[in-house]
Amino acid sequence: MRRILLFATSFFLLPFLMPLSALAVVRSLSLGMSGSDVTALQTELIAKGYLATGKNTGYFGLLTQIALEKFQCDQKITCATSAISGYGIYGPKTRQALLGVGSSAGVVTTSKLEFSGWIPYWRTDAGIQDVTPHLSQLTSVMPFGYTVKSNGTLSDTAKITEEPWKSFIATAKKNKVRVIPTVMWGNGDTIHKILSNTKTRIALEDEIANMVKKNGFDGIDIDFEAKKHETVDYFSTFLKGLYQRMGNKWVYCTVEARMPLNDRYSPSATIPADATDYANDYAQINKYCDRVEIMAYDQGVIDVRLNKARSAPYAPVADPGWVESMVTLAMNDIAKNKIIIGIPTYGYEYTVTPLATGGYKYDVLWPFNLKYATDIATKLGITPTRTSANEIGFSYDPKKLEAIAPTGSESTQTQQNTVSSSVAQNAGSQVDTSQPFNYLSWSDATAIADKVALARKLGVRGVAVFKFDGGEDQGMWNVLK
């Protein structure tokens, strides 16, 4: 009898005698709870990119619940809101998925990159044909997309709710690829007008969230470009409101590249007082965006430091050195496990004029796809070579070839085909620069591989390709894996 009593006493006392850490790993966690186990959960959600850095406070609040719901839905654990579903509750099944089978320490590796990309509405059919055989390699695909009208309402420019998108989206979902349509907007005046007005801003937040949920999309990608500095706080407020409305749906944010000041200005230059009056508040974006896609392309001759370090002709779409400096700067305010490096698949053609005072004048003509450049090279018997930015390119005498402009189907249409000029100093030259010449430089599979390697080196979440339209170097698919 004494042994039975001792056993019973020990059994009932055991929970009180066990270390608190042993108890913490077995209890389910939900809204309103606190403790070291909540901190551990939040740390894992941060490592997975579901929760913003610095939010491991030990209190299970609304942001933690939203992050956990997104993880549960993404992992196909549950997306239901019924009382018995466990949605938003950290129980055994969710714990196993988050920490990994057999994991006792909860160590999560983020070495596996996410590969994503945009399919432009102007080449829908070609883009879908390009991507479909490679869906197993992708985490997300972003139909590009929706636009915003001058009154602040959405327009389905790509007709995403129609064929061939409907069938493609169904196939993507079968392959567990997130479908995250892009809302693109590039009118700074209109953006400010709509977002600075509480009524129209909230209406846009509601319309986007409702559109995503109605169509069963996995989230939304916000690409509001050319914003004014005075819009910065209104844009942050918009993202906050949208994030709250999206629930378990993903919020991706596509933002313009931001350069360090010593890359933008020469050492002797006077830096303007408004040089850091940015239109994006990176710290706020980190709070309300699950993924932050940095548009690390369209470099041209903007980086004065690299211009002087590289040999002419030098007007790259994206030099790896330029990309690294921008991403490193962004990591000061944005969690690296949220950062996606945007990678170009196109190129630009320039007219380059040597200047008597030194340096070169670069006149950008237009963007182009691979075939445009290779056709010119074939006609002139030129073999493209690696540039000083490790892209692929070549120079040619325009007098030997009638001017060739890309057609609507060949151009990326990322900007208007109008000439703009810039002057740059370069470190020597790779070609004869005694006379003006045309220069083409584009991002091929090797250049893309450079950016993927950089993403691994910096430890960011992944890369996203602009653009999937069938016109890129198909060797790219051997790199994105």
C-alpha cells in the first residue's frame, strides 16, 4: 500500500517537479498566452520568414497568430476557422511541421532558396508556356497583373480570372506553387492622392483583400513605383491596413533598389540635403510585408563607384557588386529571411559616344529580349563575350547595320522606348572607342547564376525573376534549383 501511495504521490507531483522547459514544449499555444515557449515559437516563425524580426516578445498577440495561420495554411495543415480545426493554435501537428520531424532543438535551416518570378500580361501565353514545365522548381509565381485606375480602384489588366490564367493557376496550385498576383501602379501623383485620403485608401485595401479571397489567390504583390517622398507614411499606413485585412494570405512587396550614398555620389560631390528622402520606409515594410522583393535591375550608369572601377563599355542591367551593396543596405532594416533579390532576364541597347574630355556618353535606346541581340550578332558575325559586369554583350558599328528596334513582342516594355543620356567615367576600355558605337548588354544564365550565388552568400530568402515570358536564356532553368 505504501508503494502505491508513493507512486501515486510521485505521479501527481511529477508535473511540479519537472523543469519548466520540459513542460513548455508540450503545451499548446494560442492568442493571449505568454512565456519562453511563445518566444521559441516566435523565433521559429521569424526564421521561416512568417514573422518580422524583433517580434519574439514572448507574448502571443495578433501578429503571432496571423503568422502562425499563414504557416498552417501554407503547409496544408489547416486554413479553416472552425473551433475544432486548430487554426491559429500551436499544437502537436503544427509543432512537428514547424520544427521538422525528429527535431528536438527546433533548428531550422534556411539554406534552401525560394525561386519565384513574374509573368507579364503583355506576353501571357508565352509566359505560361515557359513556366508550366518548371513549376516544380518554383515557390511562387506572380501574374503581372492588376493595375490601379485613377479613381483608386482595381483593373484586371491581365484578365487573370479568365483563360489561360484559370487553367495555369489550377496547375500551379496542384504543384503547391503560391499564386501571388501583382498590383502595379506607377503614377506618383495619383498614388499620393488616393493613399493620403483615408476613405479611398481604405477602399483600396478592402478591394485588394476581397479580390484575393474571392479568387482563391495565395496573396498579393504590391508594386507601387514612382511614389513621392511625401507619400511614405501614407504608403506604410496602407500596407498596415492591407496586412490586417489579408489574414492568412501572403503580402509581398516589390520595392525600388536603394543605393548607398557613396555609390550614388563621388567623394568630391556635395550630397543634397534630400538625398535620403525615400518613398519607402523599409522598417515599416519589414513589419507588414511577408516577402520584400528588391528590384535589383536597370542599373545602367547610376553607380559612380563601379563606373570608375569597371572597363568600358559599362552599362549593366545588374552588376553583382551593385546588387550586393543594395541588398546589404536593405538588411539594416529588413529581415534577410524576407528579402527576395529581383533578377533581370533582359538587356538594354545603348549608343556610346567617347567624350573629348574623357569618359563616355551612354544613350539608352530600348530594352530587349535575347533573340533581338543574337539576331544582330548573327547578321554581323559577332560572338558575344562577357562584360566587365559578367553579363553577356557586344559592341557593333551601327553604320554596318540598319538600325533595328525591338518589336512589341520582343521588348520587355519595362520603360518607354525614348532616348535618355548619361555620362560616366570608366577604367579603360574593352573595345575600340575612337568612334561612337552601339552596345548591347543582357542578363543570361551565367549572370543569373551570379545572383543566385549572391543570394546564398548573403543568406536571404530567395530570388525572383523579371520576367518569365519565353524570351529569356532558357539555360536559366538549370540555375533556378
